[in-house]
Amino acid sequence: MAKKLLVTGASGFIGTHCILELLNNGYHVMGTVRDLDRTEQIFNILKGHTENIDNLEFAQAELTDPHSWEKAMRGCDGVLHVASPVPVIQPKDPDEVIRPAREGTLNVLKAAKKQDITRVVMTSSVSAVWGKGREGSRVYSESDWTNTNDPDQSPYSLSKTFAEKAAWKFVEEHGGPELSVINPSFVFGPALESDYGSSLEILYKILKGKYPLVPKLGFEIVDVRDVAVLHRLAYESSEAVGRRFLCSSGFRWLKEMAIFLRKHFPEYRSKISVRNMPNFLLKAIAIFDGSVARFLPALEIKREVDVSSTREILGWKPRPPEEAIESGARSLLDLGVV
């Protein structure tokens, strides 16, 4: 019989693509949402991308509600724990994102333990690997961890770090379930609905001409479809147990992205600037735009990740960053967002 996996955060950008990856590879899926009224919309969005939509079910679950998880997991063989708060603007109180991220992770693991589920794959982030940019330009590996004692860490970075560390501590102290962790970089790729969340906000702003000057920022980039593939590979591989897997296909400066988008979307050429923004100006903008403030420590910093272990252990072969950028931008146009 086909295995049935629980996917938390079924309405999210990564969650929906994980569901598609599983359905298209013969799995049955139980997707969790906070609001069951959203399930018909999600179902209709996904059915256009898979022939196996009838193998998808939904259950209601809330990160901070421990009782909802045992019920949702009944009959499941494994878990992809994707759900976690991803604020566009960082809250003043870090606990607003740290608490649900950490408690939600522990609630999922406790329920999995009670339901005798042996394998859990958790979505973390490179934000749990490198945090702020104070160390300057360097290459990070899966052995690196964000310094949670740094007072300048963003609430999001802290939430991902505390949640992941809590997960590793739990499985060590309780003898399971088996755990693998995926640490994606900046996730682009095709949006499936107009409510695209925070991941494609940068592409949206570039195409809309929101950057008359281009900040001296750069990011490691990965396609959301490759993130989903990596979750499946980690679940299926016994060699993945007890490991973190950095998930990225390469670094690109924001200016390089703008030049690429001007070339591939010439109808938006007049809106897409490729002129550099002075650092002082970005700092001034950040005073009024909270979504910008979290990027300030990364100005002119090239933070890269070593994904050699991910490729070698799991045979993961991601798309190049340009394909993730192009498909993400194309989807925003096709959906009428831009």
C-alpha cells in the first residue's frame, strides 16, 4: 500500500509544493491547515498540477494546540513538518514568532512519538545556520548555527534556530522519532496562487518598480520545487536520519537578478532599475519599512552555503537560480499579481 504522509502548513508556499511532490510520486497526503474553509480553494489549486488529487485529505491543526496533532496524524506513516510563522515585517516582540515555531515543532514531534511514527522531516532555514551578517562574507556548512545570544538577531532567525534545536533535543532525549532537517535558502520558483506569501516579495517589488535603486544585497537562492524534492528524498533515505541538509543552488546579487529580469521580461524593462542604492539610503528606508530592516546586516555581504553533502548523500540536483527567478516572476505575471 502507498504510504500516507502528514504535511503541516498545507496552504503555504513550500507546503503546497511538498504536497504536489508527494502526490506525483505515489504517496497519499494528509495536509493540515488552521482553517478548514481554505481546503476547497487549496484542493482546486492543486488539482491542476497532479493526476492524483483524490489521494489528498485535509485536517485542522494549530501549531500551539497539542491535541489537534494526534488526531491529524492517525493513520499516517511519516511527517513533513513545514508549518512555521514567516512574517514579512518582523514583530517587536520576538516571542510572537518564536513561541508558535518552537511549541508547534514540539507538539508535532510529541504527537508523532505517540502515534508510533518513525520518520519526521522538518523544514528549518539557513537563518538557523548563519543569522546576521556580522561575520562577513564566508561559506557556511551544516555544522554552523546561528548565535541566539546575539541581541541583533531577527525574531525570524531566532524562531527557526530555537525550533530546530528543540527538535534535535527532543529526539535525542526521547529516542525518536527519526529526524532529518532541511535548511532552505531564499525560496523562489512558481507561485500556485495569488496569495504568494513572503517568499516572492522581492521579485514582486522589482517587477513593480519599487526599487528605483538596487540595494547592495545578495542571497542564496533555491527553487521551491527543488525544496519539495529534497523533503521527499530525505524522508525516503535512511542515510538522511540525524542530518541537516542545506538547500540552495547558488548565490546571486540583487543587481544580477534585476539585470536578468530586464532581459527576460523586456516589457518591464523601464520599471526595473539596475543602478546601485547607497547604503545610507537603504538604512533610511528601513526606518519606515520594516520588511527592509532585516536585510541591513547583510549589505555587501556574500554569505554562501556548502551543499556538497546534500548533493552527495541524497543525489539532489537543483535547478539553477535563474530558473527559480524566472519561474517565480512568470507566475506572478500569470496570476495577475503584477
